[in-house]
Amino acid sequence: MDKFVAMVDITRPIFSGQGGISGQRGELGGNITNFELSYRDPWFMDKPFHSLWMLHDEERLSRLRKKGDRRRFGFGKSFGEYWGANIMYNFEKAEVFGVSDTASTIIKSQEA
């Protein structure tokens, strides 16, 4: 567990007249490093569906060490101000290393 984690999250509209929103996020601590870039388009293919694209890089150092990157994309539709539905696809490539000898066989099988 980290005692101190610094986090920056910047989300802002892109001033192209289309209503797109870009985001950048980062976390830095003694045991974790995360970076994420995202883009949300509220009118995908000129229809009232939004699309979301994200790139994510992560490194965790704890009892279980993990380094990986993730790509996510999805589509969704808003139904009023508070309701909506999304479909997301998530692809993650991760390396797990430094697993202790006393870990369960499931955890050991994930080690690179």
C-alpha cells in the first residue's frame, strides 16, 4: 500500500465544434504508476451515439508485480440526462512477475 500517491486528471472539451472530450490522467506513487489517454465523441458517425477510445499503461509493485497496457473502446447511447447504455471492449496485455513461492497455483500460472 502506498503512503502517498500523486494524481493528475485533466478532462477538457476539444474546440472543434463537434463536442468531443479528451482526457489525460496520471497516478504516481511508490508502488503504482498509471497513465491514461481517452477521447469521447458524442456524435459517432453523425448519429446520437457516443464512442469512447482509451489507452492505458500501468505498473504495480506490491506482493504481486504487474506491468501492462490496456486498450478499450466502446459505444453507447444516452437516454435522457441520467440514463444510458454502453458496450465496451477491453484488451489488456500484462506481465505478472515476482510471485512468491507460497502463492496459489492460479496466481503462479499467470507469472511470465
